[in-house]
Amino acid sequence: MAGILDSVNQRTQLVGQNRLELLLFRLDSSQLYGINVFKVKEVLQCPKLTIMPKSSPVVRGVANIRGGTIPILDLSMATGRRGLDDLKNSFVIITEYNSKIQGFLVQSVERIVNMNWEEIHPPPKGTGREHYLTAVTRVDKQLVEIIDVEKILAEVSPTNEAISDGVVDVATQSKAVSKRVLICDDSSVARKQVVRCLETVGVEVVALNDGREAYNYLLNMVQEGKSPERELLMLISDIEMPEMDGYTLTAEIRNDPRMQKLHIILHTSLSGVFNQAMVKKVGADDFLAKFKPDELAARVIDRINAVDGG
């Protein structure tokens, strides 16, 4: 298991080609789950856990790993199932989301599979409003569920989603009223966070679930003879999404003369310098790590002022 992620750094060429690699794991003996390898820092046998009083029941404890104290979340319990019992024989997937490091307790870890985002689909209708999935796929004819980790983290450790006083002024809000922003994100929690932030600034928001939906929305716009750069203040896109990821969406927009001037911000829980390089490669205007409401609002305000000349 120690070497399962040794070659992660050599896999970066997959990104930008609408491809990803999933680390497959189980929370029980039946259902298979997947997590993007780019979120994973390490996989290890469950270490000794220290119970933290007054923490969420989902946090089974903290572990000292490589000199850092990391909370360990029971993914089975977090998604409404029974907590894992056999900790000694369980595994921990160390991940980085939104610049924070945490471990996910799972029963077993299987292997890494190379996939195309077109093979990753939104959850089927009827799974309910409170479901914990962002996507599903199939590997060797078996259903693989991809958990909405941002939803879990928001429930276990809520972050401040409010914009600080003084970031948005009345003059900006008055200019924002006539502006429309397109956003796309497969996490329902992330979509709501962004929508609330932008509506506080004062802009109108069109919120879609993935890159394919966003691209089709823009295609329909240009087919109606409209210019996306005139109709929209900007596009704020997640990177990891079923059907079409944010890198591919950006590249497709830049390759189409009818929409290539649209201002694009990639907004993601993926961390690291690697993203900065990919932003330049695909032609996005900016990159912002989730979820920093003041910074997101500031980017939108800067864009409003740039369009309105100050």
C-alpha cells in the first residue's frame, strides 16, 4: 500500500485531457467508492487515534502523521451509515481539500484506475436532496460512487461563508445589478456557497452542475447570435466535474472564436502550484482556491470595475 501513490507526480499529463485517476476504496464489503488521486497525499494503515472531546462524532480522533496532527473522519459515519468498527485493520486516506489536510477512515483501499471525465456521470435522479454523491461511474461493470467531500467537510467543520464588512460597497452593488455571472460546480454545497457570495455582491447568478452543462449553455448563447463576453461578466468554474472538467471547459471556450474572450476563473479545492501551471496552459484568466468568500467577492468586484472603467 505504501507505494500505491508513488507515481502520482508522473500522472499530471492526464489533466487537461479531460482525464483523471480514481483511487478506489470500500466502506463495507459491497459498495465501491472513488476519490480523485490529485486530492490524495498518502494512504496508510489506520494509526493510533487520540479522541478529541467535544468534536463531531464523525471525527474518530486525531493522528500524528509526519509531524502534523491530522483529524481522521469516518467516511461511513459521515454518509449516514454505521461507523467502522475494526480500526486496527482499516486504512486512512490522507487528503488535501481547500488547503486543509484531513484523513478519511475507510475499510479497504483497492487500486487506482485511469478514466475519462466523460465516463463520470451526475448521480441518478431520485437520490434525494441530502445525498452525499457528486458523481457515479462504472469500473469492470461495477458501480463506483464518488462522495461529495465538500458537503461532508462543511457539515463536520463549517466555515465562515459571509463576506466581511467593507468588502462590498453600495456603489459596487448598484453597478453589479446589471451583471450576470455563470458558475458551474458539481458539489451542491459549493454551488450554494458561491451563489450566496455573488448575490451579496449584487450580481445575477446562473448556476449549473458541470462543465458540459456550462459549455452547452454558452453554445446556445452564441447560436442565438449573442456574445458571452457581453452577456456575462465572467465564468467561475470548478475543476473536478463529471462529463467535462474545468480545464477542458476552459480550453474549449478558448478554442472557439465566438466565446474565447469570456473572462474565466477556475475555483477549486485542488491545491498546489500545479494548478497555476494548468491555468496558464488552458488559458484561464485566474485561479482561486476554495472557499474564501472575501477573495472571491474581491475578484468579482475587480471585474465589475474593469468592465465599467473604474
